[in-house]
Amino acid sequence: MRRNLMILAAAIYVATAASVASAHHSHPYFYDQCRNITLEGRIESVEFKDPHTILVLRLDDGTAYTVDWAGLRGLTRTGVLGPAKEALVPGTRVVVTGNPIRDVAQIRQHFPNVERVNPNTVDPSSIRRVGDEFSWALSPSSSPPNCDPK
């Protein structure tokens, strides 16, 4: 009986890990990792939540961007959550650099059920509060994307 419970627990763990890995590995299908954009504006709103923290950034020209950041668990694990909650509040001026979302046609090649996306969405690789000590950045990737158009 104990052996069967261990096998069942292992099977559940593998299934859960596989679904998380699948979601993580679909990331390049949603965001163009060969392009970087840098945005500067004021935080209009912020929602610290799982699976993703969402910041709405309003640029000086009035354009709003959605910054699709890490979730609570990841920010907590890396010790960023507390300082981020203090530093990233509405009205704060920040600079965000990251990968823009792909267009619907590109995403549909891998996920045919996607109907629409907000074209002003960015996956951040860095967030910096202007004139302040707060900054966050991803570690450089050990396997950069293949951006060769060949």
C-alpha cells in the first residue's frame, strides 16, 4: 500500500511539474525574445498576484503598457517582493526594458485558440525606479535565443 501511495505521489508530481514546465516553455511563443524595448513612464496601477504581477505603465504620450512580471512566489523567493511593494506604487516613475508581445498571428501558430492580445504588453527583463535605489533585473540567460533570420 505504501509503495502504491509513493508511485501515485510521484505521478502527481511529474504531471504538475510537466504542466508548469509547459507553461514556462511556451513563453517564447508569446514574447519576441529577439526584440527589446525600453519604456519610461508612471505606474498607473499594480497588482502583486500569482501567476503574474501586472503593472500598468502610462507613458508621457498617454499610451498605456501592461508589464507582465513575475508572480508572488517568484518575487518572494528572490527577496524582491517587499522592496517592490514599497517602491512600485501608483505615480512612481519607472524605466522598464523587456520583450514585446508577439502579434496574434504569430501566437496562433502555436496556440490556435488565442483570439486577441494587448499589443502594448511587455515581459520585463529589468525594472528601475527613476531617481531611486530600487531596481530589478533578470540574470543574463545562459542560452540566448537564436535571432538569426536564416
